[in-house]
Amino acid sequence: MPRPIRFAAAGDIHADDANRDDLARAFRGVDATVDLILLAGDLTTYGQPEQAALLAEICRPLEVPVYAVLGNHDWHCNQVPEIVALLSSAGVRVLDRSWAIEEIDGASVGVVGLKGFIGGFPDSQLPDFGEPLLRQVYAETTDEVDALAAGLEAVAGSDHRIVLLHYSPTASTLEGEPRGIWPFLGTDRLAEPIAEHKPDVVLHGHTHAGTFEGSVGSVPVFNVAVPVIGRDFFVFELDGATVHAAA
Ligand SMILES: [Fe+2]
Ligand SMILES: [Fe+2]
């Protein structure tokens, strides 16, 4: 039986000059108390390389591995390659339609990471129809869903399996957000590979006013956006297929 793992998760940290010291304190506080730190996108406030650089400097000295996905804010200045390079140079593993397996004391932890995208839920779904621009949006989500499925296949043999997203794969964690914007907060098209492969836990952010705990079938889904968790990081323990808040 592989040993349980502890991980600290947060989404929407929105790094900026204004919160640099608070973030540095938060990361230092959780470092070495967990096995992994997972960041569910919106790493920066406006996607400026300077904001990624300050997050990189905060992460550089950390002892534990940090995995991150990008959020929509990280795309805002169209400088994603620069942002990824800055974070990577500080040891942050940015997963973008990709996956990794981390070995922790003999336990393998598969992390599948992607931003996800929009598209809505059963009563508000964007169809693959009409103008090329809208069909392009649909196709972008299709690529995310395909990458999620491929990643889950790749980590199928890992002792623990975690999915890290920015957009939500379920409406169950959106309660609290105005229903009119739900199609822009995620899509249950992302739920299909999750329901099929049943990872141990799914984490996402983006929905600042949503609900902490939801599910896709039997798979627990947590919205770890900082405004939702109400703290710097939420610490989970993953024991077999059971995930719970760490004491
Ligand atoms: Fe955000
Ligand atoms: Fe976001």
C-alpha cells in the first residue's frame, strides 16, 4: 500500500507587486509541510512576465515540487511562452495539456494538468455550429478534453492520480456564481474523461464566487480558488482513493 500524500492547493493567486509579500509568506508557510504544491491557474493578475517573475522568485527556494496550470488571466498579455519559461526556470512544472509522474517515497503521483476551457453545462451548452469563430471555441475545448483523456491514460498506473484544471468540469462547484456566466466558467465536456478514468481527485479554480466541494460522478472535485477556500492554501491528504482535508 503506497503511503498517503499531502498536498497544498490554491487557484487564482493572481501574483502582483501588491501581494508579493503575502504570497511569499504563504508559500514559505506551506513548504516542507506537504509533498506537493498545486496551483490551479490565474497565477498572475494580468499575464505580465514581471508578475510571473515575482512568482518564480517566490517558488525558486521551495523544497517541495510545485505543479501549475495556466488560467485565462495568464493569457491576457499574450506572453504565455515568457511566463512558462520564467516559472520553469525556477523549478515550477507548468502542465499545459500534459502530465507528469512524481515519485514520493516510493508512491507514484500522476498529475494531469491543463487549463480547460469554456462551453457550458447541459442547459447552456455552446454547440459545434455556425460561425467559424464559435466553432473554433468549441474545437479549442475539444483539444483540452482530448489532452485530459490522454493524460489520464498515461498516468493510469500511478498510485495516486490528480487532475489539475483552471476551468470547472462540473456545475456543482459553480453555485454562488450568477447562472448567466456559467458557460464561461467551464464545461461538463471536461467531465467525460474524468467519469471514465476516475482519478482520485480533481482541482480547479477560476470561479471566485463558487462552491468548494462538488463531484463528477463518484470523483471528488474541489474549487480551490483562494476566495473560495478563504485561506492561502487548502491542504489535502490523499490516502488510497480517499481525499480529505488534512488536520
Ligand atoms: Fe481568477
Ligand atoms: Fe480565471
